[in-house]
Amino acid sequence: MTPTTTSRPSLAPDDALSAILALATKQHGGGRFAFRAHDSELQEIFSDLAEEYDWLPKVFVFSNTGPRPFSPDLNDSIAKLQLAGLLGRENPDYQIIFLRPAAQGYFDKVLAPRLDKESVEQLERVASAFIAKVRLV
Amino acid sequence: MRTAGGPLVSLHERVDKFVEWLFQGFEPIVPRGSKVFNDAILGNQHFARHEVAVIDSPIIQRLKRIKQTGLVHFVFPSATHSRFEHSLGVATLADRCFSAIANRFAAEFPQKAFPANFDRLSGHLAHLRMAALLHDVGHGVCSHGAEQIYQALTDLREFKRDERFVKNAEGEILSYLIIQSTTFRRWFDQIVIGQCHAQIDLNVVGDMILGQHQDPQLYFLSQIVSSPFDADKLDYIARDSYYCGLALTVDLARFYSMIATAEEKAKRVLVLRSYIPLEQILFSRMILFSSVYQHQKVKCLDMMLRGTIQHILDNPDQCAVEIRGAKVTFNDAIDYLYVTDDEFFNMQSFGDPYVKKMLGRFWRRDLFARCVEVSRMTVENWDGFERKIWMDYGRDFQQLSAVEDEIYKRLDGSVRSKCNRDDIKVSVPTLPAMKKDFAYIQTSPTAPVQTVEEFFPLEQWAESYGHNKWRSYVYAPRELAKPVADAAVKVIEDIGLKIKRDVSDRHCHLT
């Protein structure tokens, strides 16, 4: 696949993930946004997305030294967003990841004012591709 | 006098200069033979003659003066063990893992040849043991305590954005660069290869320290040194918990009986035949983090160290020190390698009165006190997005400094006159990175290789335990705790978090 060449939104990895998920929620029609994914599946999805959107691997650097692609940035971002109360995981198997209401507030009040139109469009495209790849519940 | 590095001199060159400085005046001695070291945790440890040469070199001897757990010994008094004994332990455990894997391979695949050979002088095992022995040579003063300071200062960050180094901690990258340095390579060629007749390729050793291997069939060897269940963790969990007096355990005999290798996407990877040993590793590690590494007094000590070094950074002319001809200002990651723990806390050459006062506090164990706690128990709007804003200040200490500046400015004039700006410290800890890469489970030689979370959500459980134990604090000298708390609460509320003052005061013993 030919990568889409663009300038990248200048966000820290956890903010980029937060924005992508908040925009995915909006595209999905608002309300509860939840998906079923092991960490390894999420890594694979974002690794695939990184091949399509060339700014993404600059935010989430992937290591290919092991058998499967792995981005510590993505792994840390998921952990940080959980710790910050923007993401939740459903007990007891932790397979279902959902956005908490704070995630939308953080995007609208904190991230969106820092993003230009082009960056938002970039993030929206990734959000749309993410929805197509993930198992929504 | 060593000239300051600066951005125009590459990290490689600055590391070269450090190793050259470290080896100055060192007369290489060829050991007469092998040695046995007796260790409190692992018992007898055997090292071959060429390994003794490396152990006796300045690169490893320096680690005797760097405590394994940084400033933890101020809280857990017997935790005075060093990176030196840990390095020997990792080499021994790496060897035991190798033997366990080979034995299992022979039992499970009697018709196949094990892909790695046992030669301790030139074979794969020799390389593995050397990588394990050298994996921590990049640690500097106060170990991880200083790592969080220098990682914000330096071009090491550029390495961390490189695909090859992205999975590695700063200390691992420095270890890699040290063993690639001209001086070390020259010494290694002369003594280890030339005199002790070992045949070890330092490029392979360097790759293993980074958790990499050029040969996909030998990838598992690098995982013994750096992976979710590497020899490093096996040693530090046992060693740190023992010296801190915590009754944690990893059943090593059980672990060895469960470790194996398997093919995964054309690479031979480490697998466990059961998740039970990994459960012990993860939970022991989590308890070590919450009880020891992130103990509120340990974080306080880390913050006091940061305050001291921040003051040195802000006043380089009056605070620079000379260590055996090297001028150290702490404005570069490499500076932290020149100084060992004993030298830092005994530095009489620090002319600056604030630094002297702070070192005196460490000597007397006159620690700062908690003024405000930020946690799920003390914040009213914990479910709001403002929690994320607060946590973002923990991304680097320059952002935290801005919060500390604001608290200092809000102090009443009479209080401010008794308080140094660096006396106010905010700790917003990051969670321990529970995962540097995937851990794999394969329940039998014919079963599919699965990531551990596909099998059982161990890592997520450990992570959520960490979330519930997470605390952020504002610290200040005890005599200023109350007025600093008043000012800090106002600053935190301006950021958007509503502090339950009565609960915070109670937790911080201000009432």
C-alpha cells in the first residue's frame, strides 16, 4: 500500500491515541465506544495503520527486532490513558477497552484547541481506518 | 581537563572520552585462572579467566560504587547492594536459563540439534554470559534515580526515536555505547581475546544487550538478557526483595522447568510452558514497585536528588566539580557516568551553599515532608479529564519545574524568604513499563505460540494494581509543609483538580 504523505499532527503519543479514539467515538455516532482487543491486536492494527499514514510511525515508533512489531510508545500510551482515567478495561478478562466520558472532554477542551484543521483531518482519517479494523462491541 | 561535550560532539565520542578517562592509569592484569564468587542470593558463581579479566576491569569495578536500588537504602537500610553483584548474578542466571532451555530442547526434540553451543570461551554461551555481565555498565550515579533526570537533558532521546533502540532504556543504550567504545574494544582485544584466548565478538554482545540478534534462530539468546522474563528481572526481583526484607519469591526451579524455545514468525523465541512463573515475576515486580521503588519516601529522595541536581544545572559555574581531571556539570547524560554514589554524597568540592545544605540533609536523613497528596482518594473530580492534565506534567521535569515555580511564587513573602526555590518538589510518577515487548506462552511443543494476554490477562491485572496504588505528591522541608500545602492546593486547583484538603492533610500528617 502506498503511504499517505502528510505533515504529522504535533502531539505526544498518548495525546495522539486519545485524539484518534475520541474522533472514532464521534464518527461512530457518539455514546459508548468500546472494542475488543488484546494488546497484541492493537499493536498489529496500529502497525498496519503506520504503513498507510506516514506520520503515524513518527509518533508511535515501532521496533521490528522481535517476531511481531511492537511500539513501546503505543503500549505506554494505553497505560497512561488508563491511569489518567480516559480509557477503561472491562473486568474480568480485560479484553474490552472503552472510552470514558473524560476522554471526550479532554479532546474537546484540551487537544482540539491545539490542533489545526489539517491535523484534525489527518487524525479523523486514522480514526476512520481504526474503526474499520477493530472489533467494535 | 576534559572539555565539555556539547551538542556538536556526538554521544559516541562523549562515551569514548568517558571510557578513556575510566581506563586512565589502569594497568591491565591477566588473571591467573577462573574464580568462584560466593553470593548471598545465588551461592557459588563460577567465572572463567577471561570473564575475571572483565570483572576486574574499571568498567565493572565501577559498578561496586553504584547502589542497585539508588536511594532506596535511606528507607530500607539493608538495601545497600550494588550493580556489581547484580551483574554477576545476571550472568549466572543467564547461564542457568541457557542450560535449562537446552535440556528441555534435548528432551522435547531428541532428533534435532540445539541451535546454540555451550562453549564458554568462544561459543554462544560465552557471548550470552558476557552480554549479561556487561548489561548494566551504562548505569550512572544513583542508578534509576538519576536516569529520570538525564533522560530529559540529552541527545539520548534521539536514540529512543530510532527503531533499533526504541525498546531500550537509557542505561541499556549507554551500556551498548560503552562496550562499542574504542578504548574498551582495544583493551578487550588485548586482554580478553589476546591473552585469555576467548573468541567473543563485541558486536554480538552489544546486540544482545539491546535484546537483538542477527541470527533469527538465536533470537532467544538476546531475550535471556532483555525481555519480559529475562535474567535481569529474575536477579533483581530476588536480590532487591531479599535486601529490602520483603518476602517475595520467584520459584527459579519451577521457572527453569517451564522455559523453552519455539518458532514464531521465523524467529526462535523464548516461551513458557505455563503462565505461573510469569505470574510470580509480574506480581513480585508490581509489589516491589509499589512497596519499594515508588514508596513515598523513596520518591521524596528522588525529588531531593532532582532538586540538588537542578540547582547544579542552574548554577554551573559555582557548582561544577572536578573528578580525577574531568569537569562535571550534570548537563549531559555522560556526566552521570563520571560520578559514583560514594563520590556524589562525599563531595566536599561542591562550593555552593545550597548543594552543601542538601547533601547535609542526605547525610542526616533529614528528608522533605509530604505537603499535598494527589490521588483517587484526595481528588474530588478524579473522573474528570483534569487528571490527565496533571499527569502530563510528569512527562518531564522541566514541566514539573514550571508547577514548582508557581507554588513558590504563591508563597507568602515571609515564608518565601525562608525557602529556596529548589526546596519545593512535585512528584508525578510514571507507571513502571510493565512490558518492553511481548511475552510468549506455548503450553506444549505442538501448541500455538500465544502472547501471554491472549492466554491470561496477567499484565493487565498487574497494571490495574499499579493504577490503584498510584500517588502524586508535593514535597517541601518539614518546617514549611503547611504554607507550601496552602500554596500548592491553589496551584493544583487552578490546573483543575479539586483537592479534598482534609483527606490530603491527614494522609500527609499535617493535621
